[in-house]
Amino acid sequence: MRETPLSSCERAFLLQAITDKKRVDGRQTYDYRNIKITFGTEYGCCIVELGKTRVLGQVSCELVAPKMNRPTEGILFFNLELSSMASPAFETGRPSELLVKLNRLLERCLRNSKCIDTESLCVQAGEKVWQIRVDLHLLNHEGNIMDAASIAAVAALCHFRRPDVSVQGEEVTVYSPEERDPVPLSMHHMPICVSFAFFQQGTFLLVDPSEREERVMDGLLVIAMNKHREICTIQSSGGIMLLKEQVLRCSKVAGVKVAEITELIQKALENDRKIRKEGGKFGFAESLPDQKITALKIEKNVVDTSNVKDKAEKIISESQPPSDVVTKPVVRAVGTAQIGEGIENTWGELEEEEDEEEEDEDDDDADIVSTSIESDKVTEKPAKKTSADIVISDSEEEDVVILQPEPQAKASSSQAPEEDQDKSPVRKTPHSKKKKKRSSH
Amino acid sequence: MAGLELLSDQGYRVDGRKSGELRKIQARMGVFAQADGSAYMEQGNTKALAVVYGPHEIRGSRAKTLHDRAVVNCQYSMATFSTGERKRRPHGDRTSTEMTMHLKQTFEAAILTQLYPRCQIDIYVQILQADGGNYCTCVNAATLAVIDAGIPMRDYVCASSAGFIEDTPLADLSYVEEASGGPQLALALLPKSDQIALLEMNSRLHEDHLDRVIDAASKACKDVYAVLDQVVRDHLQEVTALIGDRGSA
Amino acid sequence: MTWRARIGGRSLASSMASVVLSEAEKVYILHGVQDDLRTDGRGCEDYRGVEVETDVVSNTTGSARVKIGHTDVLVGVKAEMGTPKLERPTEGYLEFFVDCSANATPEFEGRGGEELGTEIAHMLYKIFDNKSSVALESLCILPSEHCWVLYVDVLLLECGGNLFDTISIGVKAALFNTRIPKVRVLEDDEGAKDLELSDDPYDCMRLNVEHVPCIVTLSRIGHRHVVDATLQEEACSLASLLIAVTSKGTLTCMRKIGKGSLDPESIFEMIETGKRVAKFLHVSLQNVLNQEESLGKKRQKIGFLR
């Protein structure tokens, strides 16, 4: 299924907001969304929520024969899948470019940086080694899949315990978890990816872009670091041109962020370890919040209606009566008419309209104008129109009424406006018209 | 391979270069007559062939048409005999797809695509022999091919790799140096404006050294730019001499 | 003359790079061929200038580049150790792979060139599928256990007509250039065999390519046939005959391609022409290869830089 395209006004809005250093969800430029890490009942299973982006990571192991050219090293295998659950745009079948990009980045970040000690995975040189397989599934896509995936992978690997193994001569014994406690993997370091999105040809950058921000970005820079400030991977993508200073600045920011996130992961692991030791309940079920409202029904509340009548009378007495509502249509051009106010008319408002005033109907003009925000020339005269000339054509179709635009009305007769009639030129403040709130609706 | 010293005490690398030296570059434009633009480039033992077709009408699905720009379509493939161990498939595996995307990204930034709306430019790169720095040689060869095809670009795109051993940044890594597992950086640069079109780094490198490594790579790119510029000018002289002779006859 | 032949009538894959010609151009070429004058001035039995260079890619066991007019082909041979086939335990074998790269034409991008590639590889398997082309016994190391497998990879870089001839010349030149390291079999006391490859780059085995056949394509245009057709001439010809001939004049394989039909009389004529041309081709090719070999180390490797 094709993704819903982003409309131009939404795109313009997002870009304008970013230029004004505002993000749609209220974060600052370098702020991450809330990260939540929960572990499952089995070792090696974890769900990471970065804002609303959710990634599930699962680590499993198997004894296999090693590769020919590396007989003393274990095998690591990473796989990220974008399930159709995450976004309707993801389809199963041919791997899309995004999938290849994410997978390659993940491989480079975790495998090439040697975060796991592969030598320790060797059981019998040349014969049997452990193959560690990390499967990541994207459950919900709200932007920044890369960061969430890397956090999930690292957390799952740290959480995982492999069965203990002993070798006597040629014989290899694998102990089940009941016989001997499973052994954690030896990790050298924890590489975490930090994504930077660039906008407006590299002038503005944001950390942890949300899905909307990702759609309007020019390019992405991913820096993977560990808490010792070693850079594991850098990857720039998209068509942006970077400068060296930008890259260095990003790496400094990344260093700070990675330290925070690593601490978070350590805390989560520590919590999980404590709970398991104490024998408390752990797992995904426990991580779902208890006090959440899951039903729409609430109890009846008592409402105090004692002084309602007084309040109502007060409001009524203070307000002014509404002005006459005139329901004659306003004619702009031949064949079009407007009833009521609202958006700017885009039909027939061509060159000849330059002189014509914009005339509006307005009711409740007086008391509402005071609340309107636009202070520039809100002397929107509620000029009232005379009735439109109704020209009955000679054709057989008697019901067809062709509305002709008024000749330049000098003075409007019906409604006596309080304010001066200001023949302001056409279409200068359509906004102010919109802001005239119709509280009477 | 444990005893292989990548940087000797006197500062010489395995193939006798100093830390900032590039391998020997030989290039030639206009190798094939049938393609719109073609170039062949040798950087040390790495040999790459780039061919450009276009700008022409979009082939295949019309859905890819962009109303205001040209579509840049790349393909990166390695000959099956190019690597030490024979490759099963020339293209279509993950690494080739990734390289294809990187090439596309690099050239979309450099080519003035606004001049050819609704068109497609094809860039095909073939590695004939792989000895380290595959991506960089491809980019350099493709730059020459695009210039040969007469497609306007913002600037030359020059690429070079860099590594870091024993506190010294190395420029232009060969296969042996890449396989040793140290940090490697690949950088594609537009030399005049110092803008980075693509930055890719693997393996662990401390943040404090990043500055020096990027500097070494940028300097190597500028050296490559000098060579490429000379190649283009020589080729142009050769071609105008041939045409000139015929014209004056 | 003895000849073993196999006649097939399949038409060549339509994915061959082709050029579109107008009727007037076709008639022009036809008339020219009638008078033994082709558009580039050649006679009907003349080849375009053939350029051959070996040892172009250094990390292969053998390689060659052949350029005929606008057709450019790069062939690389890699020797690897493998197990012999079950029905031939005392022989090694050859594996062919043809890659029509997108360089030749944009239609070959992605999987577009696969059809043509498999077609050409199939043809190569057929012509080498006899006892005398390559001495396969020399590739055997230990019967039923180890043997050399020669992976011949053909890379099609530019397509200007007459692919089969160019590729077969390339394969022969690459096989000539192949230097397989010598292997010694060491026997342990327990009977476990160990293979030792000699480290000396000059201590190697060469293949005898005397009986390797070359393909000659004869395209029928009008009432006459031409050798080494360009793309334009291929567009005019409705039927072609491919014959694989060794240097002695022995036919190892024959195939008819194209939508049109061939008269049996003309087939005989074409075969005679083909044998004549092939003899000449083999002689000149062998001369060039020997000459290149004699230059030895002093030869300047040009490759694509010229």
C-alpha cells in the first residue's frame, strides 16, 4: 500500500516551525523522546519504546560449525524486519531500500565494531562454535528506527544468557538451564546509534527525528558511539552536503546522548536482575501500566448546578443583541455567490476584482470583533450590501438566475455600521475574517 | 597475519608508501564509443570502469518520473573474478545494493539535476579488480564518466578512504590495510567548497581522532582532484587536437 | 574430415542488444553485400581488427581482453580446488559464467542481461563438451578426491555485434594465459594426504590450448553470408550459423540461430567458409599469443589505458 503523501502545507508548516527552532511535539533540538526498555520472561528478549516507535529484539543461540577462514570465532547474525504492523507502507516481499540500508548499518555498527567477543563463543576450534542470532522486529514506526533498533539489539545482547558448555577431550556437553546457570555474553562495549536529521540544506539539525520530521528532512547522519566516546560507525545519507565542523559538532552531541542512554540501559538491566533475584514478577505483562484508563465509562459525578441560573442571567444581560442577520447572497462574479463568511473565494476572483470590495455578512460583529486577535486594520467594515440585482434571462429556463456583480456600491443602505466604512482593497485580511468567531453556532 | 606490520617504525606502510601518500592513479576517459560517457580508473591495483548513459527518457516504470529533476539511476557490480575468492553473484547482494545507494546519493547531490526534468541518467560502475578502496575508485571513475558524457555537475566528486593506525592517519587504504580490522573512513568530497557528499566510517575510532582522520581524507581527496583535473584537461586537449586537424583540413 | 556436429534450431534470446534500422538502410547493406562490399569496406570474409591482450587482471589465474570493433569482452579464469564429478573421477572440469553487464546497454541492468548470459554460457558448455578441447586429465590432482576446477568468467563490456566469436577468442586467450600452480601430494605415515601448493609463481602448469575451438558466426544476408557481422548487419540478417572449429579444422559444435530458414546447400557453403576463416583466425591468434609470451616481463600492460 502506498504511503499517504505529505501535503504541501504540512510540509511548509513543519519546515517553518523548525526554522523557528520549534518542534511539533515541543522538544528541544537535542532532546530525545522518552525511552522505555522492558525485558521479557526469557533471557534475551526486550522491547524498546522510543516515543511511540517500538522495536522488539530477540537473541537466540545455536551450536554450529565455524566458518572456514575463521575457525576460532563465533558467528553473529543480525536481522531487522519491518513488519507491516509498523506502517502500512511496509510490505513483505522484496526488501526495500530502507530495509537494506538499516540492516547494513546495523551490521556495521554491531559486527564490525566487535562489540561482542567472538573468541569467547568458540567451543571447539574448527568444529563447534556458538552462532548468536539477533532478530529485531519493528512493531510501530514513529520515526528514528535506527536508534531504537540499536538500543534494542544492545539491550537484548546484554540481557541474554547462553547455556553453559564444557568440553572434555572430544566430547562437548551442553548444560540445560536447570543443571547450570546460563552464562552471559561477554561484551566489550555497547555501541548506540544517534540520528541527526538535517533541514534546509544543512542549516538546521534535529536529534531523534519523529516520523513527520523524517519525511521533510533533507538528509540523515547516523553516528554510533559507545560510552567511552569511541565512534563505531558514521553514515551520512540523503543528498545533503556536510561540513567537517558539523560532523564534529554532531559527534560531541552524540557522545553526551550515548552516555545517557547507556546509563538507562544499565539501570533497566539492573532492575530486571534485581527483580529476578528477589523472585518478583517480571516480563512484558508486568510492564504494561496498571492505572491506565482502558474503558470509556466513568462513574457519575455530581455537578453543582446551584448558581447556574445566576450566571446565565449575568451573561445574557451583559451581551448585546445580535445584529440583523441578512441572508442575501453576496455576488462576486458572474454566476457565483457567497452566503456566509469563511474562506476566501477562489472562483471568479480574477483581475476585475481588484476594485471590488470584499463584502461580508457578519452577525455578532460587535462583540466578537473585540476578541479577534489580528489588530491590523480590523476595521473590517461590516458593510452591507444592497440586494443583488436579479436578472431574469430570456431563456426558457426560468429557474436560472444569473447573479451579476454589483456596480461599485457607494453607500450601503441596510445595515448602519458603527464603524467607518472602510473601503479596504480586496483580499488583504482574509485571516481576520476567519477569526471572527462564531460563538453562536 | 598477526605479524604483519601496517606501519613500520620509519613510517612506511606495507607497500612502501608514507602515511599520507596515495596509490598510483591512472585514468582514461572515453573508453567506449557506444556509451554517452565512459571512464576507466586505476588506483593502485583497484580497477574500476564507469559508464554513463543519458540524460534520456525514463525507462521502465513511468512512476519514477520526477517533474522537476532528473532521476539518477546507478548500479554497482563487481566482476566475479575481481576479488581474491571468486564471487558468486556480480550484483544483487546486500553489499552491492548498499554501494549502489551510496553512489546514487553522492551523484544526486553533485549533478545539476534541475536542468533535466523528467529524464533519467544511468551510471553503471564495474569493478574489474578489487584491492581496497572500491567505493572511492568507483566514485572517481564515475565523476570522469559523467564529465565525459557532458552532464553538468556542481564540482568534481573526489573520494578517498582513510584509516588510523598507531596514532597516525593513513590515506588511501589498500585491501591488506582494510582487512586488518582497524578503523576506516570513506569520504566523498566536493573539493572547491569542502562539502562532504558522503561520509562513512567503520570500526572503532576515538572521537578525539575523528578530526585528524577527516582531515587526512580531505587532503587525499584534494590530491585526487588534482590528478582528475589533469586527466580531464589532457583528454580535452587530445580531443580538440583531433577535431581541429580535421576541421582545418 | 571428420566432424561431429549437433544441429539445433533455437532462436537467440531477443534480449540481445540491437539497433533499429530503417528499410532503406537494410536494402543498402543488402546490396553492398551482394557485391562483396560491406559498409566499412570489408569483404564478406574479413574480420574487423582484433585486439587481444592477456594478463589484464592480476589476481586471476589467467585473463584476457578481446576487442573486435565495438565489441569488448573481458575473460577471467580462476582455478580452485574441488572434487571431481562422479562419472569422471580422473578429470577436472570447467565452469562457465557469462555476465552481460549494464555497461554494454542499459537494458542489461539488474537481471536484464541474464537471459543472454545463460544462452552464451550454454553455448560455451556445448563446444567444450568433448574429449579433445582441453586436456581435462591434466587438471586432476588426486583421482576421486581433488581436482582443479577452472571457473571461466566472461564479462561483456560493450556490444557491437558478433558476441560469440569475441567471447570464444577471449576464452582461448585466457586459457592460454592460465598459470595453475603445481601441487604436490604428501603422504603421511597414517595415510592422510596433504596437498602442498608451490609458492613459486613461476612453478606452474600451463594448459595446452591447441585444440580449443573458436566460434565463427556466419550471418546470412540476402543470398550471401558474411563473417563478423556488426550490429547493423545483424539486424539485416534473418538467420545465422554458429560453428565451433578447432585449429585443425575439426567441427565440434554447430548451431543455427535466427528466425529465418537456411537452405541445406547454403549450410554446406557456410561451413566451408567458416572452416577456412577459422584456420586463419587460429593461426593469427596463436602468433599474437606467442609474441606476447615472448616479450615476457618487458611487456607493458596496457589494459584499458590507451
